[in-house]
Amino acid sequence: MNLTELNLELSGLSPRDILKRALDNHEHIALSFSGAEDVVLVHMLSKLTRSPRVFTLDTGRLHPETYRFIDQVRNHYDLPIELYSPQAEPLQQLVREKGLFSFYQDGHQECCGIRKIEPLERALSDLDAWITGQRKDQSPSTRSEVPSVQRDDRFTGRGEHLYKYNPLANWSSAEVWNYIRMMEIPYNALHERGFISIGCEPCTRPVLPGQHEREGRWWWEEATQKECGLHAGGKPGSLPFTG
């Protein structure tokens, strides 16, 4: 089966069933966890397998509430969460040469490369596939074409190809929050203070009524640049699906 056909099939399934298919297709698979969408997937995974693998990126610049949220989820689901942190040497060099807030002048890509992209590369290095909480409506300019599954050409896993599953691609923010409330799932306390899309503390702020959720991320940059690179390069494709 190729990816185009698989996407057509998965598009008619629920997020839970997409997760089940992903677990069936791949032995080495993990969920990237950080926000509200991801904790919905943690909840679903906890019902499908006794030992879901979950990792998160500790950039060193997260809000205190986010660190508490990570531990809250860990305790609520009795689940180990793997933390990947930036390498000390390149981080120290960046801070030594440019200070702690160079992204306000230079753009966020260099800092994100050190604090997020390289740790993610390590997290994915022994995987065949990973799972994300991406939704199409999170960013109309960059995520409107997010498929249920894609080949990830941005990163390298343990095999010839790395696959990425996006079970919530067709869900809206309202559906995510309805599920959180219905299932009484833990969530980041920052959401009660106007934060919707939550990243590092210096690069995230609350949004005003009527603003899109991504307006609170890297607000000093153009809307088309509001990605850190974690989800760049993936393609729905039509290559043979061998998972």
C-alpha cells in the first residue's frame, strides 16, 4: 500500500483508530509530547498499549507551568516521559557570542536549531515512526495540508524511511478541548491565562480574543515563519508504505 492510499483510508478513521494502525504498523514508534493535543494522544495511547513511548523536548526555556504539566502527565498516567535537552557546547557558544535573547534580532531559527531540532534528531534516531498532535487549522499558512500520515524527509530514523502520524490532523481546537474536558485530562495551567499555542517562555504570549492561536508564537516575525522546523520537510507522498 502506498502513502496516498493509506491517507485516504486513515482520513475516514478516528484518531484512536489511526493510533492503533500506527502501533500495528511500527514496532519502534513514539509520541512527541508538549501540549494539549499531545496529552489527548497520551490518553488514547494509554488505552491502546501498556507501554507507550513518549518523549518531550526540554529546551531549558520552558515556562514553570509547562515543567509542572509534564510531571503532572507523568504521574497521572504512571508513564515515563523521556526528556531530550540541548547539547551543552553549542548552546554555551550561542549564549556566549549572542546572549540569551538573540532571536529577537536574528530570528528564532538558530536558537530553535540548538534547543529543539538537534534534540529531536536524537529522539528520533532509533525510531521507525513518530506521532504528533499537529492539526490543519493550527496554522493556515504552514499546516493546512497536514496529512494523517507522511514520510518525514526532514529527519532520519533507524530505518530507510521515517514516518510521521498526525492523528488529530482533521480535528479542531474545540474538539480537542471537548475531549480534554470530557475525559478530565490534565492540561497546562497557562491555557487558563490566555495562552493557546505554548512554546518557550520568551517566545510565547497570550492571544487576544479573535486572534489565531499561532499569533502568540514568535509574534515579532512574519506569519509564514511561525514554525521552528520540527515539522518541516514531511510529504504525503506516494512511495510504497512498508511499515
